[in-house]
Amino acid sequence: MMQNTTVPILSLLNSRFSPKEFLQEPVSQEHYKLLFEAARWSPSSYNRQPWFYYYSLQNTPGFETLAKSLVEGNAWAKKAPLLILGCYIDSDEHGKNAYAQYDLGQSTFSLVMQAQALGYYSHQMGGFDREKAKTLLQLPPEHIPHVMIAIGKIGNIDKKDPSRTRKETLAKKVE
């Protein structure tokens, strides 16, 4: 699904789309390992890599646990073959990390672009109960839940959210 861009960009970026409909085709172990390897190689401030991912495949108890923390408006994500919870760690043996959330974002971008390169689509969400996720998954206190990601092959895009509007340019030249 190529978008009309104002200037040519990489086709991998141009075809990125956040669907709410996924096929029930599972993500192979080989492929989800590639996603996390891409995330691992992402740049981070002082190479601290302050991220941690929790994931589970559909039709497993872990998937149901992750899905229980989704807000009602993101119930559609329970149909995705793979759910991932991205967490950051804001301090470590080197002290406070002011860039932890930014670094998690870069890592997540690497993960979703690797998914795109493999033919999967992703939908990142902030709509989940962070405290519920922390409790249900019994996360270590230093793991701060920040993003939930649904991944799978794109489903029937005719069912996509009709309120979705065309992307606007979010950049302004500073002069």
C-alpha cells in the first residue's frame, strides 16, 4: 500500500501503515527473532539500550495476559498474531537516563521497520493500562511499560478505520 508523498522516500517507509485488521497467519519464530534482533541493533545514548520487550503469540496464555491490559478502543488488537509490550528502564548502574524513552522509540522503529521488510504490518498503541500490564506480567519495578505493538500480515483494509485521515507534513523549515 504505497502512499502519495510530496517527495520520493524509501519504499519501506512509504508502504508503512498501521492497520486494525490482521490475517490470522502466525508470525514464525524465525521472523519474530529477526524483529528483536533489529531492535537490539538500534542506536541508544551511550549504548545503554534501556529497552525490554515482552511478547506473546495469539492463542497462548501469555497473549491473553498482554491483551487484558488493552483499553476497550484497542480491542481489535486481540486479533493480531503477535502482541509486544515495549518497556524502558530510566536508570541503571550509570544513573538516570534522560533518553530512555527516546531510545525505546528508536528501537521500536527498528523493530517495526524490520517487520515491514518481512511483509508484516504493525500498529503501535499507547492505549493500554500500564499499571495493569505491570501487575499482570509481574514486571520488575525498573521496567516501565510504554508502548503496545500489534504485528501481523495486513487484513482486509476495506475494514480500516474510516476516521483515519491523510497524513500531513509535520515538519517546518527553520529559517
